[in-house]
Amino acid sequence: MNKKLKIAIISSKGGVGKSTISMQLITPYLFERNDNEMVHYYEFDDENSDSSSFGASHLSKRHQINVSSPLLREVLPEIFAKDESVCLDVGANKTTMTFIEALESSGMINFLDLVVIPILDGEQDGVNASFIYSVLKGYRKDIKFLFVLNRVKDIDYVKYQFENYFGDVRGIFTSIHSVGDNLFPEDKEKYVLMPDVEIIKYSRRFGLTIYEIAKQDRDFIEELKNSYNNISKEKEIKLLSFKNYVSKSAKAYEKDILQTAFSKIDAILEGEEYV
């Protein structure tokens, strides 16, 4: 894939994992699909800089954008005009609508390749997601969407956890807060899963993405063998053992979760049938 994609992660609800999804899923996707070229990561948030948790990451160059600036409408064309892969991490609450309005008034909404909407399992998450979806669809009918069901507890029972997205799968409850079949009619099946696993937390502790940890070419078992007989290296042995666990977990996550999601994003962008 040679085109330098522009992907925005948007939700008007705080705490749904926008920055986690931006750094752990979308930035690695853009990095890999553009021949390992650095991604430009723009964080539109005047209050928080969540991407700073990934200070050791080399996948992206990070930029903090002042959303309250009246020049935001002029800043967006400058970003879109550059021949760069871009991840746009948009803050919640008032920031969301300020960004969307600037995106529409600047005309840059017509050049956005994909909008990613994170959703947790609370009722209000479905309401907020449908609102953002409707607003953006109103501005541009053919805009492409990906929904990320975040912090999944059990993949086998995801439709029960996310009734706010799939509707009342049990056939017991009725609620205006359930998405059901009435919202996202054209894009209902365009979702990926982000399981709630320890490796997400540990990767932040190391300041790296899961993708980067998975791609590290280190044999921690061999390093452990070299240190094991040296009693004075007890702390090092413990650390290497933990890093080996983190590495194995990251490789499994990258293979089973990230690569599956990458393929689904490809299908959406290329207009293929989504499975």
C-alpha cells in the first residue's frame, strides 16, 4: 500500500481508549502498510497527552495540536497536504465537535481515509458512537468507518458484553440505548476487537507499543541461560524472565489480534466485502 493514509480516531466520550487504539492499533497499521515509514501522530487535546506514555516508541513522530486555537481550520489543510501517513487522535467532549467542525469547514473531511470509533460496553458508549457516526455521515455520505470494541473480556461472548452495539442478543431487554439494527445500517459489521489483556498495560510501562515488542529480535531464554548461574544477577534473571513473558504475549497479540485487525482495515479501505 503506497498511499499515505489519513486516519482519525474519534469519540465524544472520554476514557474509551482512543489513545490506546491510536498507538497500539492504528499507528502500527500505518507503519507496516507504508513499508515501515514513520507515522505522524497528531494529538488534538488541550488537556492530556496520552501518547507520551509511549516515549520509547519509534513508530511515530508525535505532535500536540492546540484545539482551542481559531487557526485549527488552517492547521488541518497543512497536515493533510503533507506526503505522510497520519494518525489523528481526537480528544473527547467539546474537543470532538470543534475538530469535526474544523474538518468539515476546511474541506479536509473529503480526504480522510478512515474514521475509527472506539466503543466500550456501557450504554452511553453506544449513544455517543451513533451520534458521531451520524454527524460525520451527514457531512460526507461515503466516509469509511471502523468500530473498535475495546476492552473485550471474552471474545466468544463479545455480543453479550457489547449489547450496546449488537442489540439485545438475548431477546429479553429493549432499550433505546441499544444500537440494534437501526443504527450503523451500512457499517454494522465493520468492527474489530481489542481484548482487555495485561500486555497492553506492560507495553506502556516499557514505553513501547505491543507491535514493537513483538518485533524485537531478542532471545530472552538464551539470555536467561547466560545469567542463570550467576547468583549476583538475581535481579537481572527476574527481569529477563518477565521480559520473556511480555515478549511471548506481545507476539501472540500481534499475530492473533493486530494482524487480523490489519486485514479487516485493508478490506474496508479497499471496498471489499467485510467478513
